[in-house]
Amino acid sequence: MKLRTCRFISVSLLMLYLLPLSTFAQEEEVMQEVQEALAAQEKIPLLAGVAVSADLCGLFMKITNSRFANMEAACRLDFKEKYFPIFELGIGDCTREGGDNNNSFSTTAPYFRVGMDYNFNKKMSGNRFFAGLRYAFTSFDFDFKNPDFVDPYWNVQHPLNISKRSNTQWMEIVVGIETKIWSIIRFGWKLRYRGRIHQSGTEMGEPWYVPGFGRNGGTAWGGTVDLAFDVGKTAKSNKQK
């Protein structure tokens, strides 16, 4: 009995002795990782590069004759692999026929977005997980036609042929991932939630589609599949990659 008690006390004392050492080793390892991350950040210049990209999803929708397509390209800056101010420019195109009562709607116009993404991936691996905000704007002409329209008051057929101009503004919340494929080539995707903040030119009804926004409404979901090229990486940033 005394021998077991002595063994128990010895093991307990040994564990009490080793526990602080294990905790200290873990803390030292964490501190080393933090220091390495800080050192990696210090090696990255303030302006780490410039990239251009194009959306493959919109191009595919245009080739397959979808009812509408947002075809766009973007240019962005890279500050410390964390902050990415971005400017996006696109062309929205829509031709919709055969709607209710044989309506048709058509428009083609540019749209613009400006905003910034933040990279949440702390490891300098070249892969990115980011979220961001956009302010978007478009001003476009649209045509609405209905050759079979019947005047509800006179009850006679009176074809409609309306041309209007609308200005639309909206905000976007963006989340996405991006990875380095080879050399300066990167690939990724973005999911976008859009909220309309202003629209004019709707006295005779809202346009069915808004360039860059999609099917018109208070909110809309969208996405892009991006092929990007790092055309302006600095020397230090290239070494880090």
C-alpha cells in the first residue's frame, strides 16, 4: 500500500513538473508562428502588385444566348496582400421576347463598380479568402414593345413601343476565393448579394433587367468566375510568393 502511494505521489509530482514545460513549449511555438507571420508581412511592400481579370461566367452566358449577360473586366491594386481596391467595368446585354402578352424588352449598356476586398487568409501561400463591398452604377436606355396591347379604356388594339432611360445605383456584398495556378495566372470565383439603393426613369414601369445588376428588383444574387493576371508584381512580392 505504501509502495503504491509513493508511486502515485511520484507520478503526480512528475506531471506537475512537466505540465508547465509543455505549456511553455506550446506558447513558444505560437509566439514563433506569430513572429514569422509578422516578418513575412514586413517583407511585403506597401503596393505589392496590380492585377487585371475577366469574368468567364458572363462570357459563357453570352455565347449560350442566355436572356441576359453581364460581361466584365476588372483592375485592382494589392496593398500588403490584405487590402485590394478594385474597379470593375462591364457591358450588360439583354433581349427578352415572348414574355407575358407577347412583350419584348431589350437593352445594352455599360456599368461600373468600385470597392475594396479584404483577404482573411493570413498565410502567405498565394491563396486568398476574401470579402468586400462595391458601389455600382449604370445609366441605360431600354426598349419595351407589345404589338398586341389592347387599350383597356377604348378596348382597341394599340401597339406599344416605349423607349426610356433609367439610372440605377446599388451596393454589393462580395465573398470569394482565389488561388494561384501558375506564374502570374490566378483563378477564383465571387458570390455577390446586390441591394438596389436608387432607380429613376420608372414612370411607366420598371425595366425588366438592369445592366450589371441582373433581373430587376429590390435585391438580387449574382456571381462571377474570374481569370486574373498579376501584371505588376514587385520584386519583393515575387520573392515572397
